[in-house]
Amino acid sequence: MDDKLTHLDEYGRASMVDVGDKPDSARVAVAEGYIYMRAETLALIEAGDMAKGDVFGVARIAGIMAAKRTSELIPLCHPLPLHKISVTLSIDHAGNRVRVEATARTTGKTGVEMEALTAVNVAALTVYDMAKAVDRAMQIGGIRLLEKRGGVRGDYHAEEVDDAG
């Protein structure tokens, strides 16, 4: 692993990385995160009984839209032509939580990790927004990169973590 921060210039100032000389390659990133809540809130989401409507459907679209705008939200991210963004949400009854997973794909000179992570964050925030009327104590956490493929730095696969996320 390279220990040099790539977004700093020779003077230690933040700067956008020049990726112009890098070769295009197929890029994939997968990220995950969780939103913890009361069992009653989880049951309402699962039954489709939230006043604002289809929580998972709206959160999925919000995550996709956010991934497409990552370079507008994160100052030093390059705008990327995304070929695919998928966001899935699933209920984990044992953990009283919703798991959010996002996969981003492109072919280009830089990776799509930030797009996958942004999708997870915004999808989780959307679940919070849609359920906050019944549970303001929800918590978002465990957001991390699970996998990255492609590029000159090679592949990355996260190590397993315990069930606490």
C-alpha cells in the first residue's frame, strides 16, 4: 500500500489528482452501511405502512441519484461516466437494522469507490428521513468499502467484521 496521500501537492495543499496519463480500465466498487432502529420501526417499513410511502423504493432512487452527483458533493472527486449503479436494501431482524449495499461500475481512469459510498450514505439518510416521524433515535453506521476492482493500485476486499458492524 502506498503511504502517500494522493490529493496533496508537493506543498501539502489539497489538489485534484491528474489522472490524464492513467490507462482506462473497468472499475467496480461495492460499499455497505446500516441504519439501526427500533423493531417496531423495522416492522412498519417491512409492512409498507410508513406515511411517506415506499421507504426502500425511494431510498434506492435517492442513492442512485446521489452516486451520479458525487463529484458535485466531494470537492476533489472527478466526474465519472457511470455505467451502472445499483442500490439494495434489506432487513436484518436480528440486528434491528436495514442494510444498504451499493455497487458502482464504470470504465475510466479513476475508481468509483466514492460513488458507491455516497450512494450508501444518501440511501441510509433517506430511510432516516422517511421513518423519522416514528423513530428519531435511528442511527446510521458501519459505512465502508467492501470491494474495489480495477485500476493500477489493484483490487481490494474488506476483511469480515463482527455482527456489530
